[in-house]
Amino acid sequence: MSKHHVTTTINGEPMEYLCEAQQTMLDVLRDELGLTGSKEGCSSGDCGACTIIVDGNITCSCLMLGVEAEGRKIETIEGIAQGDRLHPVQQKFLEHAALQCGFCTPGFIVAAKALLDTTLNPTEEEARYWLAGNLCRCTGYDKIIRAVLDAAAVMRAEAGR
Amino acid sequence: MASSYDTLKVVGTRPIRPDGVDKVIGRAAFGADMVMPGMLWGKVKRSPHAHARIKSINADKALKLPGVKAVVTAADFPSIPSEEAFVGEGPMNFRDLSRNCMAQDKALYDGHAVAAVAATSSAIAEEALDLIEVEYEVLPHVIDVEAAMADDAPLLHDDLFTQGVEPKPTRPSNIAKKIGFNKGDIAAGFKEAEVVIERRYTTQPVHQGYIEPHACVVSVATDGQCTIFSSSQGQFMVRAYCAKLLGTDIANIRAIPSEIGGGFGGKTLVYLEPLALALSKKAGRPVKMVMNREEVFRGTGPTSGGVIEVKLGAKRDGHIVAAQLVLKYQAGAFPGSPVGPGCMCGFAMYDLPNVSITGYDVVSNRPKVAAYRAPGAPISSFGVESCLDELARELRIDPLKLRELNAAKDGTKTAHGPTFVNVGYVQTLEAAKNHPHMQQKLGPNQGRGIASGFWFNIGGESSAGCFINEDGTATIVEGCPDIGGSRAGMAMMAAEVLGIPYDRVRPVVGDTASVGFNFLTGGSRVTFATGMAVTQAAEKVVVELKRRAAMIWDISPDAVEWKDGMAVPAGANAGNFDPLSLADIALKAGRTGGPISAEVSINAQGAGPGFATHICDVEVDPETGRVKILRYTAVQDVGRAIHPAYVEGQIQGGVAQGIGWALNEEYIYDRNGRLDNPGFLDYRIPVASDMPMLETVMVEVPNPRHPFGAKGVGEVPIVPPMAAVANAIADAVGTRMRDLPMSPPKLRAALDEQNPPRMAAE
């Protein structure tokens, strides 16, 4: 079975890889490119632990094939911080203790970052529905929602400056 | 004693956890994130039958597939005699665990492992599974717990005779054990009662639902040395089980804990590691195995479903004079449900004169249950706390008042034996009563429920090391996987003792070769027991630091005090010396006797009991039967919160799991005994849009047996929610839901029964 050649952009960097037709984007990220920050919790698009951003849209990378990345712009958890500067969502997750085991955290952070790319004024309800595709079994979501709303406030303040 | 640290600088604050950054940038290594050079991928072939004799397994075709390197079956594992294991949380038998990891002779549930294969890629391993030919003789199966107890039920084990009944049975049974606890005279108690109510409740099995599936990478060298990198609640547990199941010495295994993506009790035993080791041994290469979600649901966990029969007798004034409880718990395919703790926890919150408790541990064709957060307690408490609410309504007494009237206090003798000390239950009731939540007005179809819960909390064996580095920083090595921020707590306690800032202490969870034995992360024990080991190790270091300072000053060690991270002369008589900081002493360590470190191994006793009282407001949609949680307040005695944000997190997480258990989660089997909903789409755990903010109230009744007063906090929060929700629904719409989950179709049907819908013609 011959492999497919894919040219894409991952976290702002041009990337080429070979993958098999049946490999998911998540398989490619984790097993071919060593980007293991995206997690596999269900491989059926139910848990959101593998969330990435594809051309600005949040996507479960377990439901996307590796070959579909051709010509796209992909953002993964590894690209959310700018060098050693954490994204406000990441910083607020730490400050609010919004992670316990930390396994769902990359997916939540990517999804929340995408929310805040869309709006800096999400209501609690909007944040809850936006993140309803990400499962967390540890926290009961309370501190996650607080962290996201607090990150939005920080980003609003930064944007106003 | 708590009093020796009466001015706290670090304990009680909310610093960022030491492993936090790695976890928000995606760098933390969980079970499936590790690779080894030359590794193979392992996969498990699982039984499609609920109950079947395995007549033959033929792997010839699979082994001929290019890339396939090894296949293992039960024949590749030593035959292990029946022996109780005290390795994990809850009862387990080494022989049963071996058979649970790999079916021997019979497959006992849908999803039971029958063979495993290792190949050069995951895809080839998957393909090879279909080529392994298993010939089954399908046998009659039994899923329901009471059906399994019937005389004519299909038997899972020919050699299982009910324990705890006299005379010893002569016929095998699915009832593995009958247990009982009695106090006072139950018949006299009911005779004395002015009101008696008797109710029956049921719960369904629910899965721990950790988001990280089980995963491991292992390597067995030709000399038999094994390395295991895996996600578990205890690397020492993994080591002990694997040594036994593989028939090797414990010293031949080094178990390295990965970060763990949730466990809640479900990772207190092994599934993949023994199979991966056997494959690695046979293939001569490292092997990686990762479950998919379907395998997690079909092959691991869950906790028991059960039947809870409660009978309460009370005086009109609300004093309960007789309490009877009968519990029937599903154990899954092998004995060992948490019916014991279920029996003990059901009435533990109450001071009752006459009690009779009977429990049955029952096997059926379901996956062997695993520990799940306060194992057993949520099930019995759902029945008892619902029944108390029904009694309160019958007596026209406020449900909180009824609990106050009968609450256990220091000195209360429990039905299961021990006399309580350090009980914070009444304080949780008091805090709940005075909480503004209780005053909030309710609208139509809205209701409020309260319920309480108890969990023992445990201590146990823990080891830790405190190593002072050359620059005055400290490294803490302990051995309990950090499942919810415990590393932060360890560093905080060490920093408090050493008198140095929190960020000068780095805590590490060591592998089995880096730290003395640690019992696993479970029983709400880590902050208490391992925290105690860490504290004692730091205290030993302080003694040594004082000795070194005394040496430098040439005075007696007794004349040195440790204050704010510095050695100071104890008084004017001791001499006049400038304080020596920890860093000063560390720098000179080489000249004053060498490295400064201490290791401590303890068996921690005196874990304080956990009590909680929850308040839940719901709104019922009468059209659909959907229940919305409007507001939730959880009050808990936490002893003393070391890192309050992570204590709150434990409470909130337990509540959310309890709400899922109450409203949605259940295992659904078809008539062939196959699991119908092995995925997160059909097994619905709560999502963010299902939940309100979860308010927590931490009552602090310090535990005198812990240096900072800590009690275990992780488990008791899952005990009250099911009854709290059921009681709130009853308050909202007058419908008493006695069978979990209280899902929309069921509640809708109950509402229809209560108020039969009018026909269109009417």
C-alpha cells in the first residue's frame, strides 16, 4: 500500500509527511509527527481530547484523515503558546486549577482558544455550549468555565489597551 | 500534631501546580505518549459472547500474516492458585485477576480478553485479530443481579460456593458471599417504632469514565528484566500484580508511572500490562498497547449495579429506632463487589440503636467491577438517603432536621464495629442549614433535595524522600501517581516544614526503583498518608540542618532552632551567630558531613472520616422528563484543605460524576448479553452545558493525626448526589424515582403514571 504525500502547515510551520490512506489526522500528529499533545479518548468524535483547529474551525482530529490536511492550516495544542509565553487560556487554567488529571486539557485549551478567537465576550452559557463537545471527568467543569471567562476578560483588557 | 504548625505560610494557599505547565502545553507524557525503539503494537481479541466455553484457539493464520510477531493466550500464563491479593483497592484474588486479564477455559462476559497479538504496526495487529480463530460453545448467560441469585440461574463458576452461610452450601452458586452487620435488637426496634417505611431502590453499573484509555509500553529483556511504563493509580500495584501473573520476582520489574488521565478507582488493577509483558517476552521486542473506548467500556471497570432494600422505623418525633438494609451488588464475572463498604457506609452517618444489614456479592456475565470513588457507598446511600427523605415527608419533619436528630457524633458506635472519632457530620448539616442556598425561592416544577454521605478514608503505606540540593532547593520523591494535583500538596507541605518558598521545592513521582514502597493512589489517602511521609522526611531534614548549623557554630544541636527556613541560635545562651539559611547550610554540606537528605517509610494511621451534605435544586421539564440541575452546593468536612482549589476540584468532580450517575449513565445489555452502549455517545457523561457552577463549602474539623489536619477529600463527594437529585425531583413534581438513572424516558413515564395523559378526544 503506497503512502500519500501531504503538504500542509502545522502551527505556522510548513510541514510535509507521508501517511497511509486510513490514518487519521490524530494518528499522523501522534505517531508520525511526534505531536502527542492531542489525545485520543474515544476515536469517535465524542470526547474532544484530540481537538485541533483547521483553517480556523475546531475539529476532532480523530474524525479527519491525515490526507485531508493537504493545503490546510492546522493548529494544535503545541502551537497555542507563543514561545515561552502562555496563551491567556493556558495561564488561567493554571491559576484556576482548571485541570486535575490534565488529559482532556489540551483539547479544552484548543477549543477555548478557538472560542476566544471568535469572541472576547462569551457568556457563561455560550462557553458551556461551545465546550460541550469536550468531556472532562475530573472537574465538573466549574473551574474550566471560570478559567475561560477569566481569560476572555484578560484578552478584552489587552485588546482595549 | 496540628499545633506544631500554627502559623502557616504555604498550606492553605493556592499556588500553581508543579506539573501544570507541561499539562497545558501538551507536553506531559500520559500512558499512550511513550514509545520505545523497535516496539511492536499489541491488540486484544475479545469475546463477543456473554458466556461461552472456549473450545479452541488457532492463531496459525494470524502468525502467518507478515508483521505479526507473537500471539498469546491463557496458555502463555502460569496457572495461579486462588489467593487473596491486598494490592489494589478493594477485594481481588490473583487467580481471578489472571483470568480476568485473559480468559481461561470460559469467556465470562462480552469483551473478555481471549487472546492478544503483537505486530509491527497497529493496523497489522488489528488485522491479525480477525485471523485468530476461536471456537466457542455458547452457554446460557445471566446479566441481572437477582436473576443471577436464582436457584436455576446459569452458573459462572462451578467451584464458587457462597461464603458466610451456615451450613456450608453443597451446591455452587453465583452468590459469592453473604455478609451481615447487626447492632441492638432489630425486631424490638421495629416494634417500638411508630412509623415504619420499607422501600426498594436499584442502581445501574456506571463506568469511572476516565478520558484516558488504559495504555502501556513494556519491555522484557532476554534476562527477564521487565520495564513497564503505564498509566495506573499505582506503579507498585502494577509491579506486584504483573510479578504474580507472569510468575517472576518483584525485583525483576521496574514500573514507571506515566501521567495518569483519570482513574477514579478504575486504574487500581491491571488489564493490559500482563498481556504486553507476555507478548514482549515472546516476541523479544518492546510492546505498546492502548485500549480504544469500546474496549474500556466492555473490558474494564465499572462499579456495581445493585438492589437496595431499606426499612426504617421511627418515633413520631423523628428518632429512628430501627434500620434495616439489604444489599445485592453485582460483582461482574468474578467475586469482589464493594458490597462490604456499601453495608458499612449506608447507615454510618446516623446514631441508630437497632440495625440489621445484609449484603450479597453476586457474580454475573458482566465485566469484573473495579473500584469507583468511595466504592459501594454511593449505591447503598442512594437507597438510604432517599428513604430518609421519604420518612421525613411521612413524619412531616424537615429532611435536614431529621438528619440532625439522628446524626452520628464523636463516640457513636457504628453498626459495623468502630466507634467514631473526629466526626464533622453535624458541622456539615449546620453549614448547609445556614447556607443562602436554602433560602432561594423555587418556581414551578422546581424542587430542592438534600442528602448526606460518608466515606472512611484510609491511610496506609507510603514512602517519600526529601533531598536538599546544593543551591538550597529541595527535591521531594514520592510514589503515588498524581491524579488531581497532589504534587502541589506534597511540595506545599515540604515547603512549610523547610520554611522555604513553594517554588524552591520540586516534587517528583518516582518509579518503583526510585522510592520505597507506596500503596496506590486510592482511598483518598495520598494527601493524608503520603503527605505525612513527605512531612516527616522534611522534618528529618530539618533536624539534620540544625545539626549541621550546630557543627558550623560549634554549639549543641539542641541550641539551634529552625525558623523561616533558617537556623538561628535558640537564645542568648546559645551564642551570637548570624542565621544560616537552608542555602548556606546546603552549600557547606560537603564539608559538614555530606549530602543532606532523608527518606521515610510509614504505615499511616488515623485517617479522619469523611462526611458531606449536599443541597441540590432541579427543574423538571414535564413534557420531556428532562431534569436540569439549577443550583448545587456541596458541604464537606475536609479536615484542613492543604491546597483549597484542588480540594474544591475533588468535590466538584465527585458531584458531577454523581449527577451523571443519577440522571444518565448506565450499562445497557441486549438480550444476548452484549453491551449496547460502549461509547461516549450512548453512555452519556455530563458535559459542560449540563452543569451549573458547583458551589463548595469546606468545613474544617482538623484531623489531629495529620501534621496539618488533612482528611481525605476525594471520594465522599460522589456519595450524596444521587439521592440529593432524587429528593429534589420528588420535591419538584411529587414523583419518587427509586431506580437509577432518572433519565428523561423513565421520569416521563413516571410522570404519566402519576397524572395519566388525557386523550386527545377528551
